[in-house]
Amino acid sequence: QVQLVESGGGLVQPGGSLRLSCAASGSIFSIYHMAWYRHAPGKQRDLVASITTVGITNYADSVKGRFTISRDNAKKTVYLQMNSLKPEDTAIYYCNANLAGLVGPYDYWGQGTQVTVSS
């Protein structure tokens, strides 16, 4: 069974930094597209950043220059380095991966990790 497990969320002051991690486990043959989404109260779930198998990245305009997505294919892990955090970055952050396991490829989601930016 495939699982995505996120870690690294928490409470941080404005201007601070956090690094989120998402590790995939289970019977996995190939991991393709990986991404981070976020869901703030009263808003829809939005794409934050994505990365292809060869490292091509894409960012939401609101995080460009502040957030960096990266991946370690050997560790089956995707990261999100978040710098210069703002209160409007407060949300639950979800990891997403398109991968092939015993079946697929399918999209999988992590359980989410809370990020709160507040003084």
C-alpha cells in the first residue's frame, strides 16, 4: 500500500522559515510528478509548487522567490523550503505525487501538515 507522509509543519513568526518533507513508501515502481498544495480556511485547495522527474519546477505567483521545491528520487521524498513566511501562508499543506505502484499510475495525497505564521 502506498503512503505519503508529510512532516515539518508548525508555528513560525512572520519572516521565518520552515522546511516541509514528504516521503513516499510502499510498493512503488516509479514516481512522476510531485507537488505541494495548500488549503487555507475559507479558500479552495491551491497548487503551491510542483516538480517533474527531471527537476523542472513551477510555482504559484504568491510564493515565487520565497519557496523552493526539490526532490530526492533515491529517498522518494519531496521537500518544500519556505522562507520569508507571511501570515497569508497559513494553511494545511498537502503533498501530492503521481506514481506507479502495483497499479497505476495514480495520484496520491498525504494527510496534510499545518503551517501557521503568526506573531
